Amino acid sequence: FIQMLRSAKKRDVLQLLRRAPEETRPFLVEAAVATQSVASLAALSDFLDFSKEPKSLLEKFLYTAAFSPRPSGELLHLVLDKLDGKQTAPEIWETGIIVVGSLVGKLCLQELCGLQVVERGVETILRGLRGAKEEPEVVIYLLALGNAMLPETIPTLLEHAEDGPTAVTAAATAALQRFPVPHISSKVKRVMRRIFHQKKKSYDKTCRLAAAEILLDNHPSPMDVINILLATSEMETETATFLLRKVQNRLRDHHHLARKIMKDIMGDPRINNYNFFSKAGISSSFSGPLTVTQDLIATFGLDLLFLEGGFLRKSISDFSLLGHGQRLHAAQVTFEAQGMESMMGENLSEGEEELELMAGMSATFFDVQLRPIVFFQGHTDLMAKVLLSSGEPTSVVQGNLLLMDHHQVIPLQSGLQVTIKLQGGLGLDISADMDVSIWEQELKTSVSARGSLAMDFQADLDSPFLQATLRSQTEVETSIHFDTMLRFSSSPVLMCLQLREEQVPYR
């Protein structure tokens, strides 16, 4: 379909979009965005009205743009024009800002940072961040900076990480975690030390743990590792348990940058002893390989951080691909519940601020952070959701993405030339659900990911006396379901984790 659209005129693409039945329109929008021809982008510009179109179709357009493997400056121009000064729904505006960040980051990776439209995109995010008054608005701009991963924005992220309220600090540290090792400078590490050791003020446990991870994952000094381990003796049981499991996990990971340093430190009995590593909490951190080949390692990781009373504070399930020194977060889903301490009758740690009751979820796919989803906010909203729950999972992302689009002409020594075309498409349907039962004292979370990958390879040798074509088509389908169930009505807390992978047909 994309190949067909590449040769179509603007008038034809526009007619196709306008005349298509409602159920096929999302597919046509995805294909037109993936095509990225001048005609298809001009047709989309005329067709999409951000003040009238249904939210689902606009989100489809924005996310398809964000997942483009090699976006053009024209695509970013189209997104910025559609967001500029329009009265859009809050969800669409938030998604749009996050997508601008992703497009800016991908264009800079193609060494197109100097384009005027890229500078306009960066300025849109930074100007919005400077003018943002509400906390949720600041968080969205910080998530956009995380998607862009521009080294020049690191000072801005550090400022918000150190001085902002909890939600802002969490978003800024999460954005900093995404930067590759060379950008985590001594200045970044100094700020992370101040957050972890609470030199300026008290920070929420999740922010302190994120700061500790940045220190441990980026060529840590032996002193940093020792100080983090020593600090666990003064932490609450669950936070200390979680951090110690993180350290043990890194010791098992043969590819981790800090493994050797940590191993040397563990030779010291003053650090590696029963007093430190016998914390009896139920929080845990685990990661291990799903698939290992010569070129690629696919890993599954699971982090579970609990409150002292046994309620889940944060869970992160992560599917990552590692190869040739690069790491790609194929899928990462985070569930978070905050402010539960007051509901469970727990006392807050000294200096820790009381957070508003809230449960939500955020997800990252193919290194693109999506707009966070809030399940409930405040006691009233919780009771309404509990009483009126539909039982239907929340769709996180659904659609078709063009992952690869490669065209190359290779001259041979004989004087002939070969034309190579490679296209890869991914159909994705990911949904997640969180169910809190106050009466049963149970918490259930579930993530379902279904995907199908299709790849089309063609090589043509064309000369006046010889024609030859080699073609190969590959299709893979897979689905993974990950469920957690916690019952905290008794002590110890009962926990069930289940990871199901269905049969993978490969054609």
C-alpha cells in the first residue's frame, strides 16, 4: 500500500482519505504518514482538522509519526503546524508535544539538527516548559525532552530534577536515565548524589532510587557504589531491599558496565555481609535473557517496589534488545500507585511529602515514551472507578508501524549494478489494566502485547542482456501476557506473577 501511495498525487490521496469508510481510515492515515511523500503529507495536512477529528484518529496520526524510522523535516513541520494555536483536546495536545520530542530526537540522529524546523521544535518544547504553570504540564514537556535526548537540554533537566516537586523530579530523572553513558557527566553525577543522599531536601523514594540507578549504570566510582550500599542501612526495609536486589542483579549481568567494580567491592567483608544483604522485604528486581544469538540478546526485566505495608508502589516490566553496544527498549510498561500510605494507615518517612492518591501507567515502545495514562486521581475518583469499572483493559497503543524502509543501489566490480529494497512493518496491539479491590484487599495488573512483523526483501539486477530478481518475504506473529496479582489482606503479602508467551508462527 505504501509503495502504491508513493506514486500517487495529492488529489488522489486526499480523495482516498475522504471517501474511505470510518473503520479503514486509521489504516490509510498510518500508510500516508509512513509514505512521507510530499503529496501524502500535503493531503494529510488538508484532511486532518485537529479541532474536529475524533481523538482516536488524531492519536493514531501522531503516534505513527513518532514511530517513523527515518522521519523527514516535512513530517515534523506538519505536526508543529497542526499543534500551533489550535484548540485541541488536552490528550491530543499532550501526545503532540511528546511526539515533537521524538521527531526532534530522530532527526538529530540523522544529523539534521541544523534544520530550521528542528530548531522550531526544540524552541516549542523549551518555551512551553518555561511558561508551564501546572505540574502535569511541566511533566509532559520533560517527557518530550526525554524523547528528544538532546545533550544541550541536560542542564534544564538537572534543574527540574533537583528543585521540582515529586512528579517533576521523577519525570526529569526518568528523562536523564535515557541518555547514553557519554552524556552522563560528572555534573550529572553530582546532582544525582545530592538527590540520593538528600543534601538539599527530602525526596520521594522512587526519585532517590532513580538517582541511584543513574549512578550505578554509568561507570560508577567505587566510592559511589560503597556510599549507596552504606545508605541502605538507614532506609526503610522495602526501599533498601529493592536497591540491594538491583546491585545483586548487576553482579549477575556479564554485560553490565559496573560489574567488575561491584565485584571488587563485594570482596570487602565490611560491605558484603549478612547485616547488609539480609533485608527481609518483598521488593525485588530481576532481569534475564529471553533469547540469545550471536548478534542479539533479548532480555526481560521486572522491578517491584512495595510500601512497608505490602502495597505495590511501582512496577516496571521491560523487554529490551541489546546488540553491537546498543540498547533498545522494545517495550517498557510502568504501573505506579502513590498516596496509598494514608489509605493503608502507614506513616510517611521523615521529611517525605504526602502525595495525592493516584494510580497510573506509562509506557515506552521502541524508545518512544507515550503519554501517561491515569487510572484514578483522588479518593472520589477511586471510588467512582471501583463502582463503575467496566472491566475492560485500557488500550496503550494499537496500529501499524513502518519499522524499516531501505533502498540502496550497489555497483558491482563487473560494471553492473544491483538495486536492493527492504521494508519491514509491525502490527501492534498493546493493552494494560490495573484493578484495585479495596474490599478484597487485592491488586491485579496485566499487560497484553500482540504483534506481527512482516519483512519484504527484493534485490534486482538489471542490464541490457540480463535480468534477475531475488525476493524473500518473512512473517512472524507473537503475543506475550504478563500478569501480577497481590493479596495484602494477610502477612506476609501473597504475590503471583505470570508471564505467558504463546506459540510463535514463523513463515
